[in-house]
Amino acid sequence: MKMTQPSLYTPNRHISQMVQDPPPPPSVKLKWGKPIWTFFHVMAQKMRSEYFQLIIGDFMRIITSVCNILPCPVCSKHAMEYINSVNINNIRTKDDLRQFFYVFHNTVNKRKGYPIFSQDAVVSTYENMNTFFVCKEFMYHFEDKQRSAKLIADDFIRRRTIPQVKMWINANIQYFDP
């Protein structure tokens, strides 16, 4: 009796399916996705307009740092592609910042097949949230170590970035409404 080894070739799979980035596991989204999006939207919603010019540069560097080391490498890649496609210098007002996150989040939702939110829905969802609690929840999930060996390098970078993010939040929280 001749034994055959299983083939790695699957004839029913289209070639484009084999080269696309795999979607992140659903459990990853449930763990950190919502706290990070909430942090982004609440900070944009609660930033005091009179301090916008003072903190926007550092704030966008924090956002870029966070997106660069998201726990999901595919998500991080997509986030950085989006950020790099936008001229950050065109974010000149609080409304521009809110629009940036609105489009960013809905771009992700569209790609993942999630519902698209209206601007009114975004504002009503985030305008009454407690800024301090949102920052605390964000940091809790952002600090959580990833268990995957593949993500150990990202964890190392995240460990170096976390103190900078915490320090920035603590130094600038007074520029946000509670």
C-alpha cells in the first residue's frame, strides 16, 4: 500500500486569497480594539479648543506611536498606512482632529465589514465619557503583555513606549475636558 503525504497545495483556493494578510483573530479585537478607539475618539472630543495648537503635535506623535505597536501586526500595518496617507499638518482644529478619527475608524470598519457610523453617532457615543477613566482603561489594555512569541519584539517596543504615553497623558490631561 502506497502512503501519500498531504499536499500543501489547495486547488480550490484562489491565489489572491493566499497572499492577502490574514484577518486578526476576533478575540484580539475584543480585547484591545474598543479601548484604543475609545481613547482616540474621546481625546479628540474632549480636547479643549483653546489648547489645541499647544498639544496637537505631541498628541499626533502619541497616536502614531500607539498605531505603530498595536497588538495585531496586520492592524498596525494598516493603521500606519492610513496615518502615512494623511497630511497631519492639515489637522488644524479640533473639528479636523475629530474628522480624522471619524474617517480613520470608518475606513477600518468598512474594510472589516462592520457598520459605518455617522458623525452624530460618534459624538453622542464619546462626548459624555469620563476622560480619566478612558485613559486608565486604554493604558490597562495597552500595557497588557502579548503572549505570542511572534509579538515579543513588539512587546519590547511597547514597554519602552508605555512610560512616554503615560507621562504625556499625565502632563497634558488638564487640556482636556473631564
